[in-house]
Amino acid sequence: MTVLVIRRLSDKQDREYPYRVLIDGRQRAEVGDDATVQIGLTPGEHLVRLRVKWCGSPDLPFTIAPGEIVRMQCRPNVRPLLALLYITLWRNDYIALETVKSWTP
């Protein structure tokens, strides 16, 4: 089974809002605070992005092979003192999204 697994780390910021998971420009799932979502994919090259309200993550390209599991984790990138900048000028860097080999404890 070819699967993308996205884990959202718990954080006080945005706790009440699910992040929309967009793969290749289409919404495929939502992931809530301290939650994990699995999305079946076709093998090949894909582009993932997370969105919440008008903010989001940068596009993250990845390639997935048949039968492979790709793991990613996300969290809010914003901190209280810089919040105004992150919701205006840096709105596409509001969510940190990265590929990981395994989950951190």
C-alpha cells in the first residue's frame, strides 16, 4: 500500500482549527491538533501543502514508490511576538511541514 502519513504535533496555536491537506492542488484530508492522517496515493511525484484559513505551508514536493510509506509532520511555525507577520507577509510559511524518517517522541 502506497501511503502518505501526516502527523500534526500538538500546540496551543490553532488547536481548534483543522489543517486542510492539499495534494496536487486538491484537498484530500484534514488533520486536527495532535492527530495523524493517512492518505492513499498513486506512486510517483506529488506536491503537498497544508492550509488553515488564509495561511499555510510552503509547497513540499515528494516522490513515493509503490508500497512505500512517506511520513511528514507539521506544526504551527508562528510564535506570539511574530504572529502579525506570519498572518500577513509570511502567511505561506505559517505552518512548518517536513518529511521525517520516523516520529519523534
